[in-house]
Amino acid sequence: MMRLVLWRILGALPNLLGVVVITFLLTRALPGDPAAYFAGQSASNEAIEQIRSQLGLDRPLPEQFVDYLMDLARGDLGQSLSTGQSVGTEILARLPASLELTLAALVLAVCIALPMGVMAAVRQGTWVDQLARVVTTAGVSLPVFFTGLLLTWLFYFVLGWAPSPIGRLDPSFSPPPTLTGFYLIDAALAGDGELWRACAGQLVMPAITMALFVLAPIARMTRASMLAVLSSDFVRTARALGLRPGTVLVRYALRNALLPVVTTLGMVFSFLLGSNVLVEKVFSWPGIGSFAIESLTASDYAPVQGFVLTMGVLYVLLNLLIDLAYLLIDPRVAMQA
């Protein structure tokens, strides 16, 4: 187990280095001059050049890149010119909000898509199968930002069922004591039921928006994998031995069909990390996605680089968790590794 973990981590280091290089070059190729932006429209050329020199932007790119690598080696992601705070501090403060939203959407999508895919495979060709196709097609066809705006208009402005899309918590409440950064967990640990319900209410709409976007790949992969397993010899043998249908379906069929589904979950999680940038802007969610968009608009390089590097590290950790999940689902994977 530990050997597999170390091997995966070592194998991911070149990928992370590639992410660092590409991000550094792309941010320098973006239009706009951060020195001119922060100097102001009425600043003289001398003032702009002075700010550019203070930021180190007047030096050659190789020197800037070497300095950036040395800062990364010390754990320094730079300083945000927009907020005046350390990028690492900003990311650590905003990352729990993005992860809470992403994980809530993923759990919601799995709870809906997995049973939907199983039922569509068991009742292939019936109205259940057709309904699953309609739901998944509609979810993947609508852009995620349009879905968020549509749900906000319907459930907040028209019906009045949802709270206002103004972030993680209504201004009438105080945030829970910070222990994990996840409001639902912190509110539960504080024993404040009213605060927990307020946090959950603000989370529902953006989580549903993101969950609808990733229902299709999970449900379709579950259906296809279940169809392949249900027609296999060992399932027919289990049925011939007189085992209960539920036992055959869950213990034998579903477990053997989970490997491709888990792989799809890894891809879906990557999609969610990318799509939460738009959802955070629609619902004023104070995550790292909205922080990256604001920094990109201001030509603030350090936060954008820190955001992309954070996403790269999360992808590596996610792939590692998927490999470990393979071992739990099918121990034969460890023998092949």
C-alpha cells in the first residue's frame, strides 16, 4: 500500500512541474499590465515603471521563473496585489468553501445518479430507462451558469423557497467557530441547529446546480457497467443458486461494476472543480474560484498561479484516492500492480 502511494506521488511530480511552468508562462502572456492597473489611469510612465520594477516584472522571464521556484520551495505562493494578503493565506481561507460546495454536489449527484443507473440497467427499455435518459441529457445539455441562473430565478424570485444567493451564510447569522472551515461541520460541532439549517439552505441551490451538470456521466457509466455485469456468467450462476435478487444485484453485480464508475467519479470531480468557478460567481460564493477570476481580471499573477497549482495538487490527491479505492473494491488490483 505505502509503496503504491509513494510511487504515485513520485510519478505526479513531473506533472506538477509542468503545471508550474505552463501557468507561469500563460500568466505572463495574458493581455494587460499589472503595473499600469495598480498605478491607476492617471499615473505617469515613470510611476508605472517604478511599480513594474518593484514587482520584478522588468527582469527577464528566466530570472522571474527562478525566483518563483525558490519561493515555491519555501512554501511561499507570493502576495496578492489585489488584497495585500499572502496568496497562501487567501487560498487556505477560501479553499474550504470551494471544497464544501464541490463535495456536496458530488455526494448529491452520486446519491441520484447511482440508483438511477442501476434501475435503468435492471429495467432496460422500460419507462424508467427512458426517464433516466431524459434527465441525464437535460442535465448535461444546459450550461452550468445558465442552470444556476434559472434555478435562482425560479426558486428565489418566483417561488420564494430558496434563500437569496449572497454567499455561504445570510448576513443575519454569524459564521460558526472555525474548526474545519466547512460551515456544515463547524455548525454541527458547535451544536447550533438553526445555524446549520441556515448554512445548508445557502448550500442547496449551488450544489443542485453543479450536481445536475455531472449526473449524466455517472448515471450512464453506471448503466453501461451494470448491463455488462448482469449478463456475465457469475451473475447467472448466482441467480441459478437461488440467491436473493437484492443480494445478487448489490453484492455481486454492483460491486463488480463499480471500478469504471469510480474512475468516472474522479473525472467528474475534476469537472466540478472547474465548473465551480462559474457557480461561485452566480451565487456569490467566496471560494478560490471567484478569487482567481477577480485576480485574473486585475492581472494579478500570483493568485492565478496559486489557484492553478492548488487545482493540480488536488487532482494528484484525487487520483491517489481513486487508486486506493480500487484496492478496496477489487483486491486483485493490488496483485496486478
